[in-house]
Amino acid sequence: MLNWSVCLCGQCSGEVRIAHSLHKNEEEFVVRRRETVFQSLQKLGKHCSQDAVPNIALLGSGGGQRAMVGLLGSLDQLDKAGLLDCILYLSGVSGSTWCMASLYQEPDWSTKLETVKDKIIRRLSGPAVSWGDAFDKLKKYYYEKEHFSLTDVWAAMVVTTYVKEIDERTLSDQWDQLRKDPFPIYAIMDKQSKQEEAQDPWFEISPLEAGYSLTGAFVKTSSFGSKFSKGSKKKDHPETDMLYLQALCGSVLADGDENKKFIWKKIKDFFQHSITKKRSEDPKDPSEEKGFQVLMDLVDMNLDVLNGKDPSALDQSIRSTLNELSGGKRRVILPTEKLNLADKKAAELHMKQYTEDVCKNLSLWDRFPVLALFSSICICMTQWTWGRKYNFLHEMTDEAVPAALLEGETRDYMDAGVLLNSPYFSVLREERDIDLIISLDFSEADPFKTVREAAEMCKKLNIPFPEVNIPSEDLKNPKDFYVFKGTNTPTVIHIPLFNVVNCGDDVETWKKNYATLQGSYSAEMITNLMEVAGKNISNNREKLLEQIDAVVG
């Protein structure tokens, strides 16, 4: 049962669409793209009627810059093999979305991939975004956004070091130039739905719509982040740009305590760099200097508590400096109870309150905007706020939507790789009618985890998916091509990046050389990785054609 508060068709500007159907513009695109696929199949000697053309989806898993470069190398070889025009949908998670974002900057990139590929490689192996430009971008996010979060920090200070650019275009802007390429789908997840183990944490963003893949609840992509009530837009907010979208998709570190240590260390480095730059550029203000010292001590204190170390010396330094700043005119209020390091949960709650109180004290010195920004980052850290947006389903009443999704004025979104490191659920929507899935797996650890977990999740959700059985001898020595078939299910081709075919006995060496959290790749590393990824396609061209042939009709 559909329940529209304003717009029955759901295609009008700014309204929520709840329906298990494709957006009308996507439907029209699919018709045009299927004509391209038909012509491509004819060139490949696969003669069939236009009604028998298969719907093929290409998936790129997460894996940071390894996934970004690996997907580029794979697409390059699909193009050379004459298979790229057979792809209807291109969907990515995490690092694969970084590649997609670069490709779709260019209208009709798939018709000139060699040129586009070379341009991307030059950028990735070129100079980094300057620290000043990255900091300016962070400040822009901070001052212009109603919901500032760690995703903004991650975008400006980390993602830029990998993608080597600040892309301020928007995804919805790409719709007008999307003519001859596969339809792009960026996959993320709803953090609250994951924590509540709700049925639909899967969230997709295309140039047309953003929303819950399985529930069938969508809003125009340009309106994702705007304030809604009962299905109608109440307050318009600008669409997030492509740099932020890449951070949103690639924020896998938004999960787990060990990652908190990593992010606090990154923030410490960022604060230190910022303070050093400011000291060299501006006259020193004693109050601001003391404020910086408080924040540096606060970061170190949070790190000490996470590492189980006694932070009492830092606590005393913070209290003393805040008292100096107040000059005895303001009472500094901080938690007085003793910190219990033996109880991790209690220690975490203590530091959350402590950090917020310190930042609240510093906010009294509002004449220092950089201190305000730093304080906001610390509060986001202690609250572990990532990807916060207004909930476009807020206060709606619809039986088709899980009640949990209707609650709360905001929702937090993050990297889908935390739950499943491949965007299966974006293409498993029944209305997309996918016949063949080609899954490129760039994961760092178990090369079969994504396809196994997808099968398990689909079984629980009664979504058609073939059984996945991996030969025991392949678990540690993966091959380069696996096919899983079932009755009335899509065929799934699974291709691990590093395998015994393209890497020989050096699979572990390749994994070590291309770890997820390492510095940006050199030109040589990019070339070598693209070559290895490309072999998974070129070595299996005939097998790919066989499976395409098998699903025709």
C-alpha cells in the first residue's frame, strides 16, 4: 500500500517516493542502454532478439585505493575485450566508488576509456592536494553544513590524499550527461539499521535517487540531506558534493574501537599541522595558544584512555590551562568522579562527557574560529558521528516502511563495507531484473567473504541468490574465476583480485604490497596493479562470453 502525503507518483520535486519500481527516468535509461547491449552482443556474435538481451551488473567491492585502481584496470580490459558495452549497471562500495567518481566526471567515458584512464592515472600519480586547500575545504564544510561530522573531516583530510582532487560537482549533475555509460549506483548503509539489525540497512545513491534498496523508499538525490516531515520537504539543503560522497562511501573506519585510535592519531597530526601553520602565518595570541594546548592535551587524553594508560597528568594540565584562560572570571566545570580504566565502558562514557565539557568551556572563546572547528571535531569524535543527514522518512506513516526507519529526525550513513564489502543489494532489487552479476572482489582478507555473506543474507531475506560452495583447497589459494548458478536466480561470477593465476605463488606478497591503509600509490604501483587486475578479465574473456551466452533469453 502506497501512502503519499503530497505526491502520488513520487517523481515530483522534493517528495518521497515509496514504491517497488524504478524511477521513470531510470526505466527510460534502461531501454536505451539495452539497445547498446544488444548491438554489443551482435558484434560479439551473440545473436538474439532484443527482448532476450540480458541485464548484466558489474560490482566493485571496497578496498581503498586498491579497489579504485583495480576497478580501473578491470574496466580497461573489459573495454579491450569488447565487453564493456554489455554492462547495464555499474555499482560500487567504498574504494570502487572513488574510481566511479573519477570516470563519471567525463561524459560518455566508456566510449573513450583509454584517454580517460590515462588522465586518471596522471592525477593519481601526481601531486597531492595542498594542505591549505584541504583545510579550506574542511572549513567550508564546517561553516556551511547543519550536520558537520567526521565524514567531512575524512573527506577533506584523508580522501583527498588518495583521489588527489577536491571534486565539488554533484552526482545529480551527472544525469544530464549520462547517455552512453552503464547506470551508476553508489552503495552505503544506514548505521542505525545495522545496529538495530533491521531488515534494510542497504542504501543506494544514483544520479536520480537516494534511498533504501529493499524497502523501496527514495528521495531525489539532489534532496538527500534536506529536511523532511511526513514526506514533504520542509527545508532545502544543498546536495553534497562528490568529494563528500566518496568519503561517505569510503568511511569503513567508522566502526570499531581500534579505528577510533587511528582516527584520534590522524586528528592529532592534523591539529599539530594546523597549529604550526597558524603560528607561522598569524601573530601569536596567548589565549588562542592556550586553547590549542588544551585541545592537544584532550586528544592525547582520549588516546591514553583507549590504550588503558593513566591520563591524570593531562587532566591536570587541561584543568590548569582552562583556569588560566578564565582568569578566575568563569568557573571551569569538568567531571570530578575518578576515571575507572578497568571498566572500558565506564571509561568511554567518562571521556565522552569530559571531552564535551572541555569543548563547552573552550566555546566561550568564540573569537577564535579555528578553536571552534577543532572543538567540533573532538565532539564528533567522542560521539562518533559519521555521515549524519536529515531523515527524509521522518514522521511518515506507511506500512511498507519498517517502523525503525521512520524514527528520528536524523540518520547516520556510512561505508557499506562494514556490513558487506560488495554492493549486491543495490542490484538485487527485483525491479532491476538482473540476469548476471560480475563481482570484482578487491577485499584485503578472505577473498570469498563477500559472496558467501551475500548468499547467507539473501537466504534470510528470501531474495533469489545461487548457493555458494567454495572448494576447500581454494580457500587459501583462490583461482581467478568462479561461477555460481541456481534455479530462478541471477548467475554470479566472482573474481578475486589476487589469485594463483595472476600472482602465482606471490598472492600474500601482492596483498602485503597493496594494503588498504597505506600511502598513495606511485605511478609504478598503479601500473602494476592495473595489469594484475586486468589479467582477471583478459584471461577469462571466453568464460565471460560463455556465461553471457548462457543467460541470453
